[in-house]
Amino acid sequence: MRARIYFGLFFMGTLAAAASIAGCQGAPREAVAAERNQPPLVAVRLTPVQRGPVSRPVRGAGVVKLKNEADLSFKVGGVVTAVLVEEGARVRRGQVLARIDPTETEAALRQAQEASARAERDVERARKLVASNAVPVIELQNAETAAASSKAAVDAAAFNAQRTVIVAPDDGRVEKRTVDPGEIAAPGVPVFHVSGRSRGAVVRVGLTDRDVLRVTLGDEARVMLDLFPDAPVTGKVTQIAASASPATGTFDVEVAVDPTAKILSGMTAKVEIAHVERDLATVPIAALTDGRGDAASVFVVDDKVARRVPVKVAFLSQDRAALLTRLEGHERVVEAGAADLDDGTAVHVLP
């Protein structure tokens, strides 16, 4: 009987010890299991926030024109007797390009000269009559007025007589010709379009009101011709329109091209006008997340935890984004791995 009691006590003690040992072993297993259920750390790489002036060129496109271009016409009408140049011909300043028959203008000049001579004779006759009190003084005054008017008519006729030829106003090229010998040229109607080279070439670009306010006279520029995109030429802003064009709503800006560049009128070109924005913070474009218009976010790391920081984007420049947000207190942002983060994500910072 006693043997049974001792055996039962021994069995119960053994079970209690086993239970105690099992309890001691179960706690570490639950801790390990809990650790295994935690999400893994996200590996990220940080990049410095850069602050300072940021280059933001003003861009536009236009057509190359020689600054000294002109439409040439005859002052008076008449029959064209000679056209001495063809389209595309190079010309020199003062070279005669075309003539009209001077018969009418010379006849008008002679007529004016005869009328002037008669008016002078009338003045002399009036002086004698006034001296003898045969006519009042007003008659002399009227004669003198008529003589002055006749002399002005002579000057006008002489001026027209000298305008029966068209001469080149500058060294350059004849871009267009619209008249042939034997045709009748009307006064003031263009018969030549010529481009002069003494004042160089320009590109006129149309800019929006926001862009034109960032441009000032004398700004340096780069001009990329479509025919030679890999060989840009230098330029400078020489003229800014004071009002917008009614047709386009843009402001015309004129960029003078380096006069040594070999370009032709009519070439198309892209223009970049140098401009530097005020002190801004910039980050790599890869650091931006949640982009909506000019709103986006970047991530910073605070005690191995990612924190989302909203930012406003001013503009993009090559591979970086210029921010209106200063990011004060944050010197580095997440670049690699930003797309995998949420606010509060635990991270591992790569060297």
C-alpha cells in the first residue's frame, strides 16, 4: 500500500517537472516566432540636399533673320527697263539692282523748272509795279509765295528723278525678286527683298509672360540650329517687346547671333537664354514620390525610420528637382528605395 502511494507521488512530481521544463522552453520559441513575424528592414540609400542658385534657362524656338532686311521698291511708278540681279545674288552697298524709264520723271522736272522760272519773273515784275505804286504790296507778296511754291515743286521733281533706280542699302543677298524688264512697277510696291549682313543675324522667339519676366537685355544665350544641333552658337538678348503680340499673346524677344557664325536667313533654331533662379533646394528626381502636379513627397530617415515630408516642386533641371520647400532641418533624403517606403517604415541605411 505504501509502495503505491510513493509511486503516485513520484509520477505526479515527474509530470510537474516536465510541465515546468516545457514552460521554460516555450517562452523563447514564442519570442523567436514574434521576431520572425516582423517585416524585414527596407534597404535605402541617402543623398544630400543641395542648396544654392539653380540654372533654369528660358527656352524658345524661332526663325533666323538677318537684322538688316528690307523690301525695296521704286519711289515712282514706271516701265522697268532693267533688272540687274537674280534671286540669291550677293550684292554690295550702293549697287544698282533695277531701273525704270526716266522719261516721265525728267519731263516732270523740266516742267517744274519752267514754272519756277516764270514765277521768278513774276516776282521781278511785281517789284517794279509796287515801286511805281501801280499795284498794292500784296501783289508782290503773292508773287513771292508762288515763286517759293514753284521752287519746292522743282525740289520734289528732282528728288523723284533721282529715284528711278533701286540700289542695295547694304552688303548682302537678294532673297526675292518680283519684277522683270518690260513690266510696269507701281510706286511703293516691293520688287526686291534683300538681307544685309552689316548688323548680323537674329532669332526672334515668342515667350509667355511668365518666361519673359525672367529675361533681361544682355542675357547670354545658346542658339541650336536644327541643321546643326551639335554645334550651338552663342547669342545675346538685344530686344524685348514691351507688349504681347495680339495674334499669339506672346512677347517677342530678339537674340542676336554671333556674327562669325555661318547661317542663312530662314533657318529654324532653338534658343536657350541663360537664367539663374534664387537660392533653392534641389534633390534627385528619383527621390520624389507621390507626384501630383507641383506637389510631391520625399522621405527622410529619423532614428532608422522613414518619415514622409511633403514638398512643392518649382521645376525640373536635368536629373534634379528644384523645390520651393526649403527642407529646413533635413540635410539628406532617401534616393534609392524611396518608392518602397511608407511613413513609419523601418529602414536599413546603406553606406
